[in-house]
Amino acid sequence: MTHRSHVSFAVLIAVSATGLLAGCTLGPDFLRPKPPAVDGYTAQPMPAKTAAADAPGGAAQEFVKAMDIPGQWWTLFHSEPLNRLIEEALKANPSLQAAHASLRQAQETLAAQEGTRLPAATGAVGATRQKVPDTQTGFPGVSPVYNLYNASVSVSYDLDVFGGEKRQTESLEAQTEFQQFQLESAYLTLTSNVVTAAVQEASLRAQIAATEDIISAESEQLAVLQSQFQLGGISRSDVLLQESTLAQTRATLPLLQDQLAQARNQLIALAGRLPSQDGGEAFELTAMQLPQQLPVSLPSKLVEQRPDVRAAESQLHSASAQIGVARAAQFPDFTLSSQVGVSAFHLDTLFVPASRLAEIGGNAAATLFDGDALYHKRLAAVAAYDAAEAQYRGTVVTAFQNVANALRALEYDADALKAQLAAENSAADSLSIARLQYQAGAITYLTLLNAEQQYQTARIGLVKAEGARFADTAALFQALGGGWWNRSDAAQAATAAK
């Protein structure tokens, strides 16, 4: 047999074992959980559309069943500053970058595991100088010294007879999918947080503007009262009441300004910048459009769309595969090995036919006694699966709860905005009449002051109601999964993860 024949024969033995002896796989085969058997998200049917109000962000919103979600859903708000900021955040946000790195780590770990399922070949060359003792030669005083040269190729293959390595690969594949959906969760959380923070900033700017208008009106009213007091037309108590009201209104302004500063800092941080690197973007509710058609995904589709549910499913799959790993560990391990090479006392005879050597062997090893350690490890794997299954069910419940909350919030936000608009209009009319009546001496200043306070409350409430509709619209898109399946970069990442 030639040297090449020795090598081919050794490799053939190991590779053939792959197909012949690795067909048995212990442990349960994973089946995807079925979606909840429900046809809606709320106990009572949702209206076809929300109420409408003649105010910024007051358009009626229609709930469209089974409507798909665009991958860049935030563009539906038609805000170029928002689009640019999200694009920057997707490139520079540290949390998203960490999620990308975790996915790459999982992919490389999987690739390393797949490599262990193939035969391993190693090559070695060596040269030694040896001296044989007299006791081995049998001739006192004769201790020959010689050189020994050798070169060899060894091939070994761990026969995955009971599928432990296959299940381990399956588990790592599921962990890679988990990291892929963790990345999608980070993507969705980041984009949703940017939208929410931008809406919060816009709402706070509107509240500050409304407060400054109120302060200006109250200051003018105070100047009028001071003039009337100097002319003896009113008492000092009326002036003091107005001064107190103005001071209280002014006291609310620093709190709003502080909240605005924190919202700005949050936006800057989400974009991956430091607080001192404010780009000067300003968000206004009047510069955003409220999406008038809202998707309502089928409940059976929600478990496929939510990244957190898919991540929990991947964890469940991994735990299922680990049961097979633990079960296979209770059975013997089988290894095939072969070696071909040459060995000679002189370099010039190292590769002659007489110097060749070959070796083929097999090995089986089994645990005879381990104090039931492997048995309890299998039970632990089963318990881990039960925990993952419970966590999956909990994630599904939370997902449906999020959608139900967002749908109801949108319905009631529209009602609240309509009511707040009516309250603001009524309070404004009431204040105008009260001012005329006070000038005519028909009412006391306390009555006028009460009308002013009602108007202040109503105007600020209207601004908050306008912002709530934008924020809860973003919450619905987030609750439904954010349309990641319609992004080309997500498809490419998912393909790379397989």
C-alpha cells in the first residue's frame, strides 16, 4: 500500500463514520409553540376609528386589521429632523452596537461548534537524538547514540452516535437566533425611544410656550390692577391675589424647562452623543403629522412579529436541545482514529517505503459511576426547559397586554383631546366674559381669578393631550413589533445568522 493510500484510507474511515454512525439523536425535537387561539386584543370590540378634534394632532385615526407595518415606521410622522436623528442613532448608539457585537459572537461560537463535528487532522514532525543505556543493549560498555526522525498525520473523529454534538449545535443555532432577535429588540427600543423623546420634547416646548403666554397675560392683568389700585378703584387684596397667581404660574416654568433639558439630554444620548454635543434640533408638535391609518396585526401574527417573543422562543428551543445534550452524555462516547507517517534514523531514508507506518484504531468510553451526576444534570436541563417555557408564555401575555394598552390609549387619547379642546374653548370664552364683567364691576376679582386658573389648566391640558396621541401612536407601532421584517438590513442579518 502506498503512502497516499495510507492517508486516503485513514481519512475515509473517519469521514465515512459521519454518515454511518451519527444518525441517532436523543432528546425531544423542538416544535414551535402555537399562537394563542384568540381573534382580538381587547375584551370589548375596538371602534373602527377614533374621535376627531379640531386641534393639532386631532385627526381621527382608523384601525386597519392585518395592515402591514413599514420597516421605517417613524417616517409616517413626516418629520425630517426626526428621520435624521434616528438615522444618526442607528449608526452611533452604543447599546445597538453592543447588540451587533453579541450577534457576531454568537455566530462565531456556532461556527466553532460546527467545526468540532468534522474529523480533526493534525500533522507533526520531529527529530530526536537518543542514547540507549547498557542495560537495554545487553552489552556492557556499549551505549549507542543515534538520531530518530519522524513525520506523521493523525486523523480522529468523535462519533456522535447519540447526537449530543448535533443537539449542542442545534442549541447554539437557537442562541444565535436569540441574539438576532435581541438585536431587533434593541433596534425597536432605540427607534421607539427616540420618537417618544422627540414627542416629549415637542410637548414640553408647547407647554412652555403656553405658560409664557399665560404669564404675559397675567402680567398685563397685574399692571391694570396696579393702575386701578393707585386710582383707588380696587382694594390692595385684589393686587396681592394677582401677584400671587402670577408668581405661582412663573414657578411652573423652571420645572418645565428642567424637563425639557432632560428630554434633550436623552435624545442626545440616544444618538450616541455627549450632552455638550447638542446638535440644536428642535421638535414641535405642529411640525409632525399624526398617522391616520393604524395597523392592527392579527393576533396569530403578533408572536411572529414581536422580537422579544421570538427571542423567548429561541431560548426555549435552545433549552429543548440541551435536554438532548444531557441525555446523550449518559451514553458511551466512541472515537475513531488513524495515523500514517514515516520514521527513520537518517533524513535521506525518511521517505523510502520501508520507513512508512500506519495505525487505525477505535475507542469507547463510558461513565461507570458518577454519583448520579449525569442523571441530575438531565433533570436540571428538563427544569431549565420548563422555566424557558413559562418565560415564553409570560412574554406572549405581556406582548398582547402591550397591544391592548396601546389600542385603548389611542381610543381614549382621542376622546380626551376632544374633551380638552372643548374645555379650553369654554374656559377661554368664560375668561373673556369674566374680564368684561369685572371691568364693569359685576363680579368680584376672586371670580375673575377662578376663570383665569381654569383657563390655565385647560390650555396646558390640551397641549398634553395633543402630545399623548403622538406618543401612544409610537407605542402601538412598538407593541406590534415595529415592522423589522420589512427592513432589508434585517433580512440580510437574519440570513447571516443562519
